[in-house]
Amino acid sequence: MATETVAKPRTSVRVGVQKFGTFLSGMIMPNIGAFIAWGLITALFIEKGWIPVPVLGGFGTDAEGVKNLGLVDPMVKYLLPLLIAYTGGKMVHGVRGGVVGAIGTMGVIVGAGIPMFIGAMIMGPLGGWTMKKLDALWDGKIRPGFEMLVNNFSAGIWGALLALLGLFAISPVVKVFTDGATAVIQFLINNSLLPLTSIFIEPAKVLFLNNAINHGVMTPLGIQQSLEEGKSILFLLEANPGPGLGILLAYMFFGRGAARASAPGAAIIHFFGGIHEIYFPYVLMKPILILAAIGGGMAGIATLTITNAGLVAPAAPGSIIAVLAQTARDSYLGVILAVIIATAVSFLIASVILRASKNTGEDDLSAATSRMEAMKGKKSSVSSALVGDRAGAQPGTVLTRPVQNIVFACDAGMGSSAMGASVLRNKIKAAGFPDVKVTNSAIANLNDSYDVVVTHQDLTERAQPRTASAVHYSVDNFMNSPRYDEIVELVRSSNSEAPAATPAAATPAAATPAATTHGAHAAEPAAAVEGKGVLLRESVVLNGTAIDRDAAIDEAGKLLLDRGAVDVSYVHAMHEREESVSTYMGSFLAIPHGTNDAKEHINHSAVSIIRYPEGIDWGGKQVKFVVGVAGINNEHLHILSSIAKIFTNKAQVAQLEEATTVDEVLELFGKVNA
């Protein structure tokens, strides 16, 4: 099962800002724990804190008259910016990019002399990106044995140059920007204009543009203000849960159908869980309700301004628990009043709107949730609390991008996934989309870079956490699953602007040897490993003697063992793999192979083929052909591709059943040994 795609958004500017905001939040959010730690230390131990401790809070002097350094100042000046920079660099170019980005950021920190969060968000990705470009220049050109020398010195030299650049060029510019932005915020506060920011912030939240505002501007400026004044109002401009809570309370009293029934649960998730996106569909059902959010936001900010209240550090997520945990010691009354008043104002405005117009129900809520997910670019993590999981859908993404990268994942990534990838690759190419990559991988090697993930139904739950932004398809038959046609249609609809298939492209892939050349794990040319062919005559048996599944696995494993391709531990791993997930592929075929951990027990790639004319029971399925697989890298994929093509062709399966000699089998699979 899989989710459906939605039309590709036309609002490219909004999508671009969303991506920018996502990138910024990607640098901040993994380090929120460090921000909270700094906030707690600040709230507790500074001179105006709950438990003033000079050596921790950084005030007073020690026994020798030297000013205490404390934890607060070094953490905010060095630790937090360096964590942000490292995270940003790592997002672009792995650990190497993170290290270089952090080195460059030290120049900005020293040059500015103030907390350099914006500088870190510039230098971190810049360091990662430039290091990536430099590495590409000499990729594959380094003499063996000199790789470590070149890698270490190139990172060190370039990091040092970036630190100088940050010190003399970047830090003055960032400091001017920071001072200017701070002056603007202070102007708004001094002239009681800060509440007007809700006119932009509240609609931006519903459009998922808040990350660019909150994490890109408010958090860095708020930290600077908090360091100077012990608190900042900026942390609550976006995080105040009051406006959303007021709208949900209005639906509880004046809504109808599913909207009214789901509002109490949504209110709990929003207020205590801090997941604000759960109230967005209620606004999208009646866009005029954005006035309630704006009114509540303005009232809350006005209250904070009047009471001079604020937080010591960011409240993420925007839960009332997180808000109170980060509230400054002298601000509890103001913060609590701001939340209550924001809720009350939002509730009153939303109630008037709902009572004066037609109330919405289940269909509108479902449609609004879909619109929210379309704007967000993927399935909402909390949408099931509103309308439940959509029928037939696996938890995953609602794509707003063309499908370009599909992966089949299994436990080891060398048997069933390779076969399934080959089958689907042929189908997609025949449909006229030869540039769509279809690869295979072990689940342990998955990352969240794929558009579509296909797994056996027993493995889907293991794959989903690693690929949260992908569409997930669960299958129980890798050879001819009906899900493949759904995936092809998904590719076609998401690539709606792609040219139609030409007659050549529409040629059945089974007749096209090159059909398996796409993707990192695509089929390789005919393989020979140190003189040992992947499939040899002695590895083909026309009349197997096994009478059940386990005996058939032993028989296929013994053929691999006799060739020296594997050791006995690999055969044991073949049984272990079968106990966790069946290797039945459909079309009377099973391909037993070892687990991912058993790859160390493979000496060279090999395939064995055994035919059981009368068939054997394979977990309730009839199997007539058992293919034992042991593969290193991609060396076995050529024969698996041939097998996949054969077993998706009923006429060729019939030929295999009627074959009387090993040569007929080998001829049918093609030449597999170069």
C-alpha cells in the first residue's frame, strides 16, 4: 500500500522558503538539547537566577580576585555556535564538512566577540560545501597510500583559511547585520509595535514558513538579547501555544462532526505536546480563522511587552511545559498571562467566525489535512490524530516532487531486493522513464534520500524510521506484486511533465539487456571472480531431493559450500534469514540467502539453482525453483537480473519446467561468466 501523490505546487517561492527554513532548522533542531542545557544553567546559576552560584553563573571573583568565567558565557559564545556550524557542515559534506565548517566558524566567533549564531549558520554550510568541491577536484587522482595525508592536510589548510576569512571578512558583515536586526527589534519594542509581527508570523506558521523566521532570525537574536538582559521576548513570538489553543477550543464548542470530535485530542497534543501543526487544518478549513490566530498572537505579545516578560532560551517544541521550563525567574506572571490572554482572544474571534458561518465537518477536515500535508511537502506526523490513517496507505510521505529514486530494501540487500529492483526497473523503463533510478540496499544501509521505498511486508516497520520522508510500499511477492503497477503509475503522475514513451522505450524490458543499468546497485556486466564464475554447471540441479523448505535451503547452501563460495556459517545464516522474513518471490521461486551480518562468511559471489518438479511447501506457497545466493558487492546481480526477467515471463518459466538438460537452463539465463 502507498500514499498518493498530490499535484506539484506552483508556489515555487513558498516551497523555496520552506526548503531554506528546513535547512536552517536542520542546523538548530538537533542541538536544541544544548540550548535547553544552557537555558537551565542560566536560569539557575546567574546572579539573578534561582540559585546564584558565581563559579557557574560567571559573576563575582575567585579567591585570587580573578573574575569567574562560569559556564554561561563560554557555552553561548563557543559551544552553541560550534555545534550549529558542525551540524550545518555535516549536512552538506558529512563529518569532514562539519569539522571544516566548525574551524571556519572560530574565526567569526573571535572576530565578532559576541555569540555568532548567524555567522555559524553561514560558515558551517560554507565550509562543508567548499570542502566538498575541493575534494571533488582530486577525487580518484591521489596515489595509493597518500589518501590520509592529502585528506588531513587539505581539511586543515582549508579550515585555517576559512578561519582567517571568517575573522577578517565574514564577522564584520555578520556583526553589522546582527546589530541592525537587533536595532529593528528594539525599535518595535520601544514603540509598542512588536505585536504587529503576528500579522506575518501566524500566517507563516500555517504555510510552514515559520522555520525560516523562528530558527533563522528569532533564535539567534533572542540568544543575544537573553545574554545581555537575562531573557528575551523573541522566543515567544512564534512558540506561544495560546493562539492555536483558542481556535481548537472554539471548534470544541461550535464545530461539528469530525472537526468538533477531534478538537479536544488536538488541543492536548498542541498545548502539552507542543506540536502546533495539528491546528493548521482547522484554520485551512476556514482560512478567515487566521484572523483569530493573528489576534491571539498580538494580544500575547502585547502582554509580554507590558509585563516585560520573556524566556531565557528557546522553547522547542512549543509546549506549555517547555515554555514554563525556560521562563525567566521574574517572568512567570507575564508569560502565563500572555498564554491565557492569547488563548482567550483567539477563542473569542474564532467563536464569532464559526457561529456566523457554516460549520465544517469530517470531509472538510480530511481535505484540509491533505492540503496541509501538500503544503508541508510530506505526510504530517500527527495527521492520524485528526482523520486517522488514510485507507490503504502506509505511514510515509505525500510527495510533492517527481519520483526519481526508488530503493528495494531487504535484510541483506543482495537477494530478494535485487530481484525486485530488477523487475520494477524493467517496468519503469518500459513505461518511458529510463532515468528513474531503481536500486537495492540492505535496510541497515538505508538513509532518508529516497522518494520510494519497497520492502517485504514483514520489514516495512524496520525501514520506515530510516526513510521517514519516502513513500513506502509493502509487498509479499517480489516477482509480480500488483504494487509494481501502482509504483509505475506513481512515477508517471509525479513526472507528469516528462515526455511520453517512445516506441523504443516502450519495448518490453525483458528483451532489453541494458534494462538493468540504472542505479548504484544496478546489474553489472557478466561477472567472473578470480576465475570463479557466478553460476557454474555444477551449481545447477534439475531434480532436487529436498521435501521441505529447510532441506531445500540446506541443499542450495551445500552447492555454494562445495564451490568454496561460503563457509558453513553462511548456510546457517540462510536459515536465520528465512525465519525472520520469507524469501519466497512468487512465480514458484524462492531465493534463500544469508543475513546482512553474514556477508563476512562469503568468499566469492556464487549462485546455485535447484528445480523441484513436484514442488515443495515454502511457508504455505508452492516453490519449484530454489536459487541460493551469495553475493559480494554487485557481482551476482547480473544473474539475478536474468532470473528476474525469466520469472516475470510465464512462457520462460514453462521452458524452465520442461528443460531436460543443464545446458538448456544455462542458455535460458544467458552467458553469466565472462
